[in-house]
Amino acid sequence: MNSSTLPATKTRSRFAPSTTGPAHPGTLLAALLAWLDIRSRGGHLLLRLEDLDPERCQPQWHDHMLQDLQWLGLDWDEIQRQTERVEAYSDAMEHLAAQGRLYPCTCSRSEIKRLGVRAPDGGWRYPNTCRNAPLPAGGWRAATTPLRIRLEDEDVVVDDESGTPITQNPALEMGDPVALRRDGAFAYNLAAVVDDGLAGVNRIVRGRDLAPSTPTHWQVQALLGYPHPTYRHHLLFLEKNAQKLAKLHGSVGTPELRPHYSPKQLCGFLAYAVGLLSAPEEVSPAELLPAFDWSRVVKEDILIQWDGTQLSKEG
């Protein structure tokens, strides 16, 4: 499996939001930075709507995400929906099964949580309890339990473009990733790698909260024969939640923002918050493009507040 049929002359990047709710300031910031990065390089930008989760993804959020990103002033060279790519994920499963990399797992989430070992992404580490279990006689398609990918027990070092190398043994620190869920949906760690590989994505710009998944993707890319992209993980917007800091998404989304902001006003606030402007002003993504440079983007996470009518940043 490879992307050798795609032209290699252009930088190819993507923005891949989940359609589990409305866009929030963090979503819009990530989209804006990915757009500025690839447009400054004259590359190809794919919008991939990650809508595989049947429990959390709703059709209306797909439409709202498209509308909100367009409203902000962003455009795309290509749009994909993961629910339309099931055949590609099935082909990848066949490839992994032929390598002996798939196995059924009977461990429940509650059982894994009871072990109490945190993974680098803040979730619960899976201790690879079932990794010696064979596939059923009918192959991976006959499985009635989740299927996991048996990773190599080795350290992975990814030179993140933001300056901090990502070092991890994903098999031990995260645990073998799920490829097929109990409900029959293909899982994120398989689908994202397949989508990037087949689209020829060679540059990924995203929030640093996703950095812990990068070594896992690095290994799955190798198993499927895909080249490794260049990665840049950027700052996050945070909010105070019960005296703790968490990603800014629960308190405000575009339904609350759009009555109080024009697209240029909101774009200007996002640019100001991360250092691209010295003060908030009305500006479009296209107007930010000529002066865009990553050296102007702050690296530290930023605390953002919403008072019901406007956003502000602390510090």
C-alpha cells in the first residue's frame, strides 16, 4: 500500500476535525494555522471530516463544520469524509492481517481503566494483554471483539518541527492501538494513517495534544508502507475548568461566537492571541498570509476566557 501514484512535487497537508459538535476557538485556530502554513508554501490542502464514530458524529455537525470554516474565510483543494472510505480501511486490514499484525482483544475499557496506568495522551494504557491471541478461523472479518494492531516493541523518535523531539515506545507506553472497534467502526489510529497515506499527505500541522499519538502513527505508517510526513505541533487554547486547565471547547462554540463576531473580527482575535498581530483588528486569513511565519507564533499554550459576549486572553 503506498501513495506512489500521487505527484510528489507539491507539499500536501490536511486539516482533520471530528464532526462531534460545533467548531470552537481551538478548532478555528488549528484550521487557520494549517491553512496559513500550506498556503504560504503553495501546497495542496485537504479538509478531512472525521466522522467514523457512530456514537458521537452527527450529520448536522458535518454541515456546520463546513459552514463555519468557510465563514471564517478558509478554502480547501479537496474535501473527504471518512465514512466514504471504508473500502480503503478494509484493504489496510487485509494488509495487516497478512503480516500477522491483527489480534482480537476481549479487554473492556473499564478493565483497562481499573489497572490505573496513564498513557502519554492522558488516557489509560493498554498493557497488551491479548496480543498473543490468534484471529478467528474466518479471519479479521469474522471477529466479534475489537481488533488491535501488534506494534513493534521499539523506541520511536520523531523530530517535531516545533523544536521538541517526540520520543516514545508506543507499544509499551500507549499499548497496541485498536484498529476495529467493538461496534464495527474503524478506529482513529488506523483510519487517519490510511487517509494520510493514500492522499500523499507529507506535512501535518496540528495541536500538541495530538503529539502523543504520533509515534503510534509512525509505526502504523511503516507497517502499511507509507512514507513518514513532517510534523509540526502547535500551541493550544486552554480554559479554566474547576480550577484546572483544559482544552477550550466546552464553554463556547460557533453558535455562541457568530452572533458577536464578524469573520474578520474573530480571525483578528485568533491572530492576535497567537502573536501574528500586535492588537486585535479586523483581518481575513488571506490578509494574514503575506506576513505569516512560524517564528511569529507563540509556542506556549494560551489561557482564553469567554464572558458570554467576547473572548479574551490572559497575560
